[in-house]
Amino acid sequence: MKSTNSGTPEELATRITAKELSTLLKVSSSLASTMELSEILQIAIESVADLLHIGSGAIYTLENETLLLGATTPPLPLQFPEELRTAHLKDHPHIRQAVLNKIPVYLPDARRATLTAAEITIVDSRHLVSLLFFPLLLKDEAIGVFIVGTTDAPRRFTPSEIDLSYMLSFQVSLAIANAKLYKKAQQAIADISHAYDATLEGWSRVLDMRDHVTDEHTHRVADLTVALAKKMGVPSADLGHIRRGALLHDIGKMAIPDSILQKTDALTSEDWEIMRTHPEKAYSILSHIEYLIPAMDIPYCHHEKWDGTGYPRGLKGEEIPLAARLFAVVDVFDALTSDRPYRKAWTKKKTMQHIREQSGKYFWSEAVDAFLEMMVE
């Protein structure tokens, strides 16, 4: 059986029953409920099988001349040939005919039809008898095909069922196209995010070098802070902001003169007064970059102390943002266990003891407990 497209979606809608139209609307709602291509394809093939009251089906998407198996009903058996999950259009002439001519192709009895080796493998593995190959049409382009078949006896498909198949084809094709566009948009966003983060990594290295820190201090504290945040149950959606904030914790030092920042002698009180402005300078730099505003807490607040004696604003207790409370513990630990021009590194044991002693004073006690437990682990 061959058929030509017998109308637009609007014209086809006038020829189907109210019950069938209601079912199609439910299918459309289901398709619109997700942007995951795999879920869309599964909903699509199960809907086709349900609408046509048929027990076996599969849906393929088309990429150039390659067919990609998207979903089946019933699910594939474990022994289904892996090579048939990806197929070449030339090896499946009945699918090729449906795709190129943009029309349904019907096989009354596949057991008696002339088939290629690839087609025989599918027919035999799924025990198929009558088959309907239907193109998925997006405007004037076939972007895939769904296949339904009987497994017990031959069957014909009525003109009404063909109309239903066309209607569903339009719905499914649009859902597939939207899912692919969404995936591309998400990938583009991810690519931009990676590019930004690569830039931040570069900034952090420059800051380390300028501040006489050449041993990956910034990357260590970023990794440890993220690990501590995970241990404290911080939502995964916030971890990227925490990492960026840790990488940029000393971004304000870009505005500190080299004569102070690179001084090997002890800083004078005047030097310290200038040095302590770097969190406010960080705020001034980052507040104008929308992408980095969610990462502001650590650069702006990591020198605040739990007891309110920190700077720049003298925040106390839970007034200090969570990310900054966590980072403060990690930053002090890494700074004290690293060699600096003005002193030798402390041992880890001595440093951990110091942090324990400052719990509830300099540091949030819950962060201290979690950090020390994490370091033991």
C-alpha cells in the first residue's frame, strides 16, 4: 500500500473522531511534558501502538543516511543485535522508500516479502508479520520513521488510521525538533560556561603568581571547599558558584600595590589597612559581572569571623554567607600548611589544632567539625 499525504494537520483534524482527537491531545500534552529526546521517542512509539491497537513498534531518527534506534515497544530483548541499534538507510529499502517519498509503506506479510538481510534480521528477531513504515515529517523533511507491526496475523490499516498516523507524525516531529534545539541551546550554554571558567582559572593563576603563591594554592582551596560543601549538603546547583568564588577569592588583590602585595618583610599597620580593602575591591570588580554575582560571597566575605571581629563589614554568625563560612576554614588550613616568604609551613597536626581552637571564634563550629572529619577521612 502506498499513500500520499492527504492534507495539512488542520485538514486531517476535521476527518478524525472526537475520541481520536482527544487521544491525540493527550499524546501532545505528554510529548510537551519533557525535553529529553529519549523520553519523547518512548512516548511516541507507545502512543502509535496504542492508537493503532498494535503490539509491536519502533521509532528511528534519521541523521544524514544513518538510522538511530530511539525507542521500541515492547522493550528490546537482551540478545537484540547491537549493530541494529544503528543502521544505514541503504540497507533498509522499505524505510528508505518511506523517507525519500514521504509516504507510508505497507507490507501485508513480511514473511513472504522480498527483504534485505538487515530487514530479515529485524523481522525475525521481532516475529513480525504485517508492517507499516511511516515517515516522521517536519515541514517538508523526513527526520525519522516509526514502524509498527503485527506479530500474529496479517492486518490492513484503514484510511482513518493513516490519518491518525499523519497527525501523530506531525506532533512527534515537532517534539523531536524542539528537544534537539533545546539540547543545542543547553550545550551552547555549557560551552560558554566552560569558556568563562577557563578564563577564571587563568585569572587565579595570575593572582597566585603575583601574591608569591606558586604552588596551586587557589586550586587546592577551590577543590577542598567544594568537597566540604558537598559534605555539608550544599545543593549541587550551588557548587559551581562556590568553586568560582573560591578561585576568585583574592581577586580584590589586583588593586593592591605590588609594593605591599609582594613585600617580604612584615606589613606595617598602614600596609594592613590597605590590604584589608581587597574584599571591598573584589565586590567592586565582580558586582558588574552578572555571571559572577552568585559567586560573590567568598571574595567579599571570606575574612569575616564568626564572632564578628572580621572585615570588611564585621558580619557575625549566620550573617556571614554559608560559602564564605566554609571557605574560611579551608583557606586558613591551606595557608598555614604552605611555605610563605615570611614563614615556614606549619604541620598539619598543628594547623588542625589551631583550627579546632578557633571553632566558634574565627570559624563556624559546624564547618570546623565537618572539615576536620573530612581531613581524617
